[in-house]
Amino acid sequence: MPDRAPDRAIDGLARRQHGVFHRRQAVRIGFTRSMIRGRVADGRWVQLARSDVFALASHPGTWLRQCMAATLSVPAGGVSGPSGAALLGFAGYRRGRIEVCTRRQTTHRSAFADVRTTSTVGRLVVVEGIRVVSPADCIVQLAAALSPEEVNHLVDDVRRQRRHLVEELGDRYAALARSRLPGIAGVRYALERHAPGDAPPESELERRLRQVLATVPTLPPVEWQATPPWLVRGRGRVDGLIPIWRLVIEGDGRDWHTRVRDFETDRMRDAEALAHGYPTL
């Protein structure tokens, strides 16, 4: 192998890993101890936190780099908890102190993250090239610090982007139901309110509308995000439909209808429903 080949290989690897790599990866490519020391000494590589993780000096330090460094330092671990939620794109969770979870038999220390040992995580997924707990596992972890209703709201939010979340969360609950995990009751509460085929609310206004109607004991079943008989499935729907009453329910608010033509569209929608014998509430 030509002398520059290891450097080209490690540079390519680091670019795929947000600018960082582990000593074992460098050794696998062909770097010796003296070669590693030399590159640190001449400033091409930066040894991070006196660990076995190195960074290219040319690559900026970012939160994603820290996440990658954390998972490289804990080989069987994945970003978890609130930091996992931020990496997964959960609404309301910001990038901050990194948490990594790993199984009890593996490395449980890192200079880049708080490490939790666990035997309850089902699987890891990859986001931005970084290992992270699955969305369902992440919700189970977050539930420990949330009220049951907050868990329910979180499931609503995440479900908009992940079609099979309820099924996956149900599988995790089935595996953990007999455990004493904090928050498992909140997960059960959320699952009881989400049938796998139901559509999640599309806005906070619609979510609150559902909450209000759920308190009405005599209300017949409501089909949410339903396609009424006069519309084509996949091309039109209403917020809610009570078939037995031939009643359409819509949640319209200024935040979601900011233009004059939005209100005009609503009036046309309501008139069309009424023409088919379905008044709109």
C-alpha cells in the first residue's frame, strides 16, 4: 500500500463519520502507534479528551461530531434519551448533553456522553450515520419524565412522520409490560388511545378537539381524518366524521388558515358537505 493510501482511507472514513474515527479503525486501515503519534504531533489529527477517538483538525467541532464520538467510544451503544429524541427529530427536543445507552456487558464509560446501562432497548437505528435507539425505544425512555398525557401527545407528534410507530411501540410495550420501568404506565395509556389504523391529529387544534369530544359520554364513534362518501379516498378528507349522525366535524383556526382564500375554501367545503346531507360543525 502506498504511503499516502492510509491517509486517504482515514480521511474518507472520517468524512463519513462527521470528522472523527476510533483508534481501532485507524489500526485496521494500517496505522501503527508511531504513525498515529506522528499525525497528532504534526497537528493533522486531534486526540479528543485523551480518549481513543481522534478528529481531523480540518473538520469543525459540531454536536453531530460529539454524537459520533460518543458512539465510537461505546461500541455497542446508541444515542438515547432527550439527545436521541433530538437526533430522531422529535418536536420540542433540542441538541444538548449527549446520552448513550448500552447493554450491561459492554463499555459503560465515555468522555463524550453520559452512559446508561440497560437491557431493555430493542434495537438501534442509524440517523446521519450515527447509531441511535429506535423511535419506539426512545419514547419508552422519555416516558419516565413525562405524564401519561404528555406521552400521548408525543406519540401523536412522532406518528405523523412514522406510519408504523404505534405497532412498533406496542411491540416494545409487550416486551416490557411486566418490567418496573418508570413511565411504562404512560406508554400503556398512549397505546390505549391509539388504534394502529387510526390517523393521528394534524395539528394541536385538532388534538384539543379530540380531547374535548372524548369527554362527551353520549357521543357516537368519530372517524378521524376520514374520507366522506362524496370524496375520493386519498384525495380528500375531513377532520372528523360521525356517520350515524351524518355530521362532519372540522377544527379550523387562524393559525392554520392565514389567507382569505382559506376561509373561502372552508365555506365551499361546508357547502359541498351540506349538499350531500352532511352539515358541518
